Amino acid sequence: MKTILIVGIGAGNPEHMTVQAINALNQADVLFIPRKGDEKVQLADIRRNIVSRYVTRAGSRTVEFDIPVRQTADRSYHQSVDQWHAAIAMAYERLLSGELAEGQTAAFLVWGDPMLYDSTIRIVERVKALGTVTFDYSVIPGITSIQALAASHRIPLNLVGKPVEITTGRRLAESFPGRVETAVVMLDGEQAFMAIEDPDARVYWGAYLGTSQEIIISGRLAEVRQDILRTRAEARALHGWIMDIYLLQKGSDFEE
Ligand SMILES: C[S@@+](CC[C@H](N)C(=O)[O-])C[C@H]1O[C@@H](n2cnc3c(N)ncnc32)[C@H](O)[C@@H]1O
């Protein structure tokens, strides 16, 4: 039997690595590091740095692999993601049959935590369902970008006793401010906050959290959103890529 460890490595700061994650990397014979076309060299370097800093076991090896690019032309969003996952599942299957011997353990290094807007777990399940490679797997949690955002702004995530919705830029309009008082927005390539017209809304924004380039801005949305827009565009032009997340909130702790 082969074993897979799906390891959350934190959201940018190598010190996000938990003791459990460090121990997991040191159990692995093979460390799989994904390379994503839209992520720049810096993210791959953070993963390599984690391996060189924490893996002390002799004899393990690192295998980097390219994540296939998602095709979007002439298909719905769901078709596009489904086909993309199928392509990644084939890549995983090749890695597990070609790079891992019977009885060996592999670790997948996953950004943040594997349960949050990440499909490694569902793709590993997909490979299992194919039935061509026999393996068992475990998941090791990591620090998410939501935790990094809240820590940098020194804020609790929720208002007292109230819910939080985690969503994407594409679907923000459905949730905030109509449905919830607190929304966390990830994967927002459109700056969906620009369309929110609520005078009470506050924003806590962060980019490159946990890294040496971290930027945070907070305040009343109407007052700071132009600043976020400009800062985001400048940072993206400077670094060639950006990863940002924000929390929108209205109301207060003890208000019904
Ligand atoms: C594919 S999701 C992966 C999330 C990851 N599994 C986690 O636990 O945070 C990528 C999105 O997470 C957010 N993100 C991840 N790391 C970040 C960071 N260091 N700074 C800002 N946003 C980050 C961004 O919204 C980005 O578009």
C-alpha cells in the first residue's frame, strides 16, 4: 500500500508550518511540489524553502510537477473546473504510479489549508475512484489565508454570536451586505468590493500575507476602496502577480 499525506503548509510565512506538518514532511519518501502557471517564482520558492528548512530526513526527494492550465473557452464554469480536475487527477495518477514505490509515502504540499478553496482532497479522491493505484491518505491542516488576514489586522473574524460567509469575488453580490454582516472574499480577480454600496461597510484587505511584501489596508469601504484599488494595481505591476483576500463587515458586536 502507498500512503499520501496532504499537508497544509500555511499561507506564505514559512513559520506557519505546524509541528504536525513538519513531522509529516519528514515521514515522506517523495515530496510533491505543484507549479502553477499563474503563480510566480516566489510561491514556488516559498515551497522549496519550506522543504530545505524543515526536511531533515535523509534520502527523501522532491518532485516538482506542473498543474495543467484550466481551459475556459466554450464551456460553463462547472464544466471547465470538472475537466480541469480530471486533467490534474491524471497528473496525480502518473506521479503516484511513476514516482512512488509500493510501501512508500508521498506528501503533497498544499498552500494554506487543504480544506479551503483547494481541490487536492477531491482530486485525490478522484484518483482513488479510478482504481488504478491503491493508496490510503491523511490530511494535515495548515494556517489559512483567512487566519493570516485576521491576525495581521488584529481582528476577530466574526461579530459576537454572528455568522461569517466565505465566498469568491464572483459571488460576493449574493452574500454581502444582504445576507450576512461578515463576508470573507477570496479569489477575487474583479475587485468585487468596488460594486458594494453600503455606507456602513468596513473592509480589512491584505495582499501577500505572511511574506516580506505583505500589504494591509483597512477602513470604511467608501473611504479606502480607491486606495485598495490603486495599491493592488501598483503591487501587481511591481511583482507581476498578486494574491489578496479581504473581509467585509457591517454592524457591531452587540447589535441585534
Ligand atoms: C486557491 S485559494 C487557496 C486558499 C488556501 N488553501 C488557504 O488556506 O488560504 C487562493 C486564494 O487564497 C487567498 N490567499 C492565499 N494565500 C494568500 C496570501 N498569502 N495573501 C493573501 N491572500 C491569500 C487569495 O484570495 C487567493 O486568491
